Amino acid sequence: MAKSRDGNFIPPKGKPSGNNREENADFREDLRETDADLSNVHVMHPNRNVSKGEEETLADQQPEYITYKQQSDTLQQSQEAARVEPFGQVFSREDLLQLARHQSPRSVSIYMPTHRSGVAVNELQDMVLFKNALQQVEQELQEKGLPANEISSLLAGGFDLAKDEQFWHSQQDGLAVFIAPGVTRYMQLPYPVGSLVYVQETFYVSPLLGLLQGRERFYLLALSKSKATLYEGDGWGMHEVPVPEMPHGIDDVVHFEEKDDQKLFRTGGRGAGEGANYHGIGAGKPDEKENISMYMDEVDETLWAKRLSVENVPLLLAGVDYLIPIFKQRSRYRHIHDGHLSGNFERENAGTMFEKARPLMQPHFEQSFNQALERYHNNRATGLTSSSPEDVIPACYYARVEIVFVRKDCLLWGTFDEQNNRLMLSEERQNDDACMLNAAVSKALQTGATVFATEAEYMPDGAMIAALMRY
């Protein structure tokens, strides 16, 4: 080694100390690629000698050591899992199919009843129930041997949801939450469901079938002399349909005006007609019934032009009794419901109106189910029906079913070897068991079958599952 003029040794020229400069350069590139926050991670200077004469790397000496790239990936996965997203306001068949197709070794489904108001909401009882469900999931995942850090990452979104008090103060009647790596989604349900924690390779989707049932649409028209309001609904709710051209009561259609020193009454207003018509008083001002008839004509003409001319769903009328027959007589719409809601509904909101309308419309909501059930019974003699799980479950896997009925809140544990067509059912859940009813429902949905969930009293032969076969 060379010496300086002062007699000090001069280090040889060449690369900075450390024999892994290129490796560190790759690491820096990895670090720039990640968006994860690594502020709490100690990063060594790239020119520092990390070898110190040692031939073994830290990863070789300590198998549990996590590289920077691995740590950033873990943090990024945790952030992805923590993103909690609701399903859309209208839950579609495609949404259900997406859940039914999902497969992952760590798939969590949580169902629970919730409350819209009352003591349970004030005391956050639903929040407590959900936290208990998450703790149950933790325990099951630990028993399956999943490391603690992966469990925390997987359930991060769920625990974030559990801390959101505003969320728990705005519930409906039930809640479904689905968790998997990178997936945390929920659906608030308009009907109650039983409490269930399901940790499997697929999501548990059977309780969501109700969202696709009762989807038959209807309209409700609330009539009074001062306003007419149109609503649209189905089996799970109703909302107001804005019709800007709708006349604002009788006075918007028929009223007196002065014109050229003559007293005239005007017909026509904000509706979809061609404008106002003026008439001399002649035999005098039209009587109340004539006024109402003119008003109903304008309401009907507006609805026909803006909405009903292309519809064929039921229209339920609501109003004081003497208005209903006048509108029915004047209306050109041919799908007016035979019944009606009697009373003054000017100050009622859509939710209250729906609760009043639902009993009258229930047969309409059940129409598809009743028609499917009738087809099942009509085909009993053909050999195309079965209420035996041993027949129906494999048929669902092999796309043989056209219509499936499954009992609500019912679990049937077992396994199915699709390759060898071997179904094994268990009286009690075994380690590898899944709910075979849910598996059959998922497969049936994916092969285009129509699936109904119903109470035991409406099931064919009181069975857990039944089907009308395609062949």
C-alpha cells in the first residue's frame, strides 16, 4: 500500500468499500417502485460495507428476516385489504355471480342481523356483535395455521369497519361482509339474516338470493287535489320518480282568468298537453267533479307521455276514495292495480308509503317464485325433479339444473369430488367440510340456473334443496 509524504498509508483506488454495490442499486430501484411508507425502516447507506467479511447473508442466518421489498409488499397488501367498499345501491345478478365465482384459501363471509333504530343502535350492539364475529374469524384462521401478521393484514379492513360508529348508526335489517386478500366489501340487507361466520375457500352467498327475489317492479301514484306524486318500487323499497311536467294540483290545470273583460276559466297547465284552452263561463263555472276530471286527464297525459307509455308493470293508486275511480276511468294505462291505498298521503315519505303498499303488492313480488314452484310440481311425473341432496348437488356442478330451491338458514356439511362425482355428507362439520348447499347454489348460478331461497314450509317435500332438471 502506498504512503503519503507524511508517511501515512493511502488506500488503494477502486470501488467503494463493499462488494455488493450492484445488488444495492437493485434494492434502491425496488424502493423507488413501491408506494408503501417505509419511514420507520432503517436503510443502510449504499456505500457501506454490509458484508464485513462474512460470506452468509442475513436472510440465510435468519429465515424470519423480511427483505425491504417483502416488507413494502406486505404493507401494500395491508393497505389494499384495509380499503372497505360497499356494493352498489342495486345489487345485481352479476354482483352475486362475482361472489359465487370467487375462490381463495382465505375467504371470509360474515352475516348478522342489524337494527335501524332503538336501544341496539344507541348502545352500538351491532358493532359489538361484528367485533365478536371478527374475533371468531381470527381464532379459526389461527387454527388453520395462518401466521398472525397475515391474519392482521387480512382483517384490517374489517376492524376498520368495526370502529366506524357512523356506519353502525345507519344500518338496515341485516349485514353481509366479505373479506379476502385485497377484498373487503359489504352489503346492507333490507331483511334480517341469522348470525354466521364462514371461513372457507369460497364466499357464502345463499342469504343474498333474497336480493334477487322480489325484484318485480311497480309504480305507485299518490293523488290529491293539490299534488300528484309518482313512486317506483320493488319488493325491497321504493323511491320518488321526479316528473317536472306534472301539474301542481287542480289550480294548475283549471282556474279563472280575466281576458278582454270576459270571465274565462282556463284548462291546461304544466302538463304534457299542448297548452291552455280558454272557455267562456256559459252555463257557469264547471262543477268540482268536472274540475277533478280535467286535472286527472292532465296527470294521466303527463304520466303517459313521460313514463307509462313504455311500461307494463302494475300501477297502484293512493288517495282519498272519491279520486281513485275518476282517475281509473280517465286513464289510458291498462295495468292499474285492482286495489288501492285509501287516505291522504301528501305528507308521507317514500319509506312510509312502501310499508303501506307492500302487503297489497306481495303477490306481485312472489309471482316468479310461484310460477317456478308450479313448474316443479307439474313436472313431477316426468322424472325431471328431485328433492334429494344426493341427486341435486352433483347436478348443480354438472349444469343439469334449470331451477333450484334451497331452504333458508340451512347448512349441510360435506365435500364433493367433482372429478370422480363423489359426494360425502357429514352429520357434523369436519375439518375440510364446506356447506354443500351453498356450493350447489354457487355452481347453479354460474351455469345460468334460476335459484330461489325460501322458508321450509314452501320447500318441495320440506327438503333442504330441490331442483327441476334440464335433462
